[in-house]
Amino acid sequence: MSESSVHYPGGHRGPWLFAHRGTSTLAPENTAAAFEMAESVSADALEIDVRVSRDLKVVVTHDASLKRTTNGEGLVAEHTLTALRRLDAGYRFTDPNRSTPWRGKGLHLLTLAELFTQFPKTSINVDIKDAGIEAAEIVAAELRRIADGRWINVCSFHPKTIRRFRHIAPEYSTAASHSDVAKLFFGRWMPSSAQQSMVRRSAGQVLQLPPYWRGLHLGSTAFIEHVQRWDRRIMFWTINDANDMKTLLNSGANGLVSDNIVVARKVIDAHIEGATDSYRDRVQAPP
């Protein structure tokens, strides 16, 4: 595998399309069908969620509860992998006509290992949904067991989880935590020496953010350029409107996380085609 494909999602320097749970508009989220559709539009990475089963297996699914996406009941953590495999992962999906085209089609919850085997060339962004250090340790051990040189980034909304993961698996790229983002955002108004100290204390090679958070404009050109100046990459979720995609890309975003993968692919490709040399120099600079 080439150096570029190891260090960059999709093997290039962006802007990138991360397929949010594969897609949740065209197929049941976090399933092989959704990931196949993401690959069909040349998504640069699969954005997936993982949880740990009762017997400590890493399963690709978003919710703690099984009810929203499967025909099961209870929590993922209450079931063994054998029991989880029996569930219909396409059971709840409805299309725009309110029909259930994936019900009974044989879709099941994937393990992280199965996903790696079925999609061997695709970059993966792993969101650890369970809180606590045990989840971080289990996912880190599984990644080390199955990792094959592809680009992998790990994130979590739970500070203890991502801190523990970084400590025990420093070889993997990770996304910035809330506190890391705060250091970068508010540190902009500090003197240069203080900024450097603040950035050194922040972790995460990639920032994955909403454009706005509690009144803060995280998608502004000024903040995007500030993040990139400190050799970080910044992406935005979950961007499904074409005009919002264009606005963020024009502001310099390194990538988009989207359910609307067909439109996002077209918008990103058109943006790359029309990008100026100065834009490419800034957005595609090596980290």
C-alpha cells in the first residue's frame, strides 16, 4: 500500500467524502448494503459506529438500543454476538414511499472484523459509542488484530473513552475531543507563544464538527484556516444540503460527513474541478 493511501483517507489529500453510517437514506445504516452504496459513489471513507456486545465483540451499530434499526429489543450490551446475528438489520428501514424494501433481505449486524474483510480497500472512521475505558481497550485490541495498513481514524464523544484509546493505541489517528476543539477555538486570541502551548496540549489529528455549536461558528473560514495552520484537518457533519456543502468547501473544509452521498460526491468533485491553486495549496497541504 502506498504512503499516501496510509496517511490520507481515500489515498488523497482531500476534500474528502465520509459516508455517514454508509448511508441512511438509500439503505439501512451501518449495514453491508449501505457500505456497498458508499463504495459505489467512491466515498473516501466509511464513517461507522461501534458498540460492544455482552461477550465483548465489537459490533457495527449506532444506538445502545436495538429497537430503532432492528427487530430486536433491549440493549446491544445485553446480547451475545450469536443473538445479535439473528436480528434483521433492515427491518425498520423505510423508503420515501414508506415501504420496507430491506425487511427480510438477510441483512445482519456486522462485526468490525467482518466489515474490514468485506471492504478491504476502504478507509474507516470508527466512532466508539460506548462510554468508558473498557470499550476503548476492546476496540484498540480488535483494530490491532484486524488492521491491514488502511487509513483508520478513531473518535468518541466520551472524553474518557478517547483519552484511553489514545494512550494505549497512539499509532492510530484520532479525532479531537470537545476540550481539544475548545483549546483551538478560544486559543486564537492568545499571544503566539500561548497559542503554541495550547495547541501542544490539544490532541487529535482531525476535527469532526457541526458547522455551528452553541452559537459558535465552527465552519467559518477564519477558524478553518486557524485549524489548518496548526497542521490539523477539519471536517463537518452531518451535511446533507448541497448549498451547505458548497459553503463549507468554499470556506476551506477538508471534508464532509454526509448521508446524502450521491449529492455530496457530485458537489465535492465539482469543487475539486474548479478549485484554484491557492485553495489546493491550503487545503491539500501535507499534515
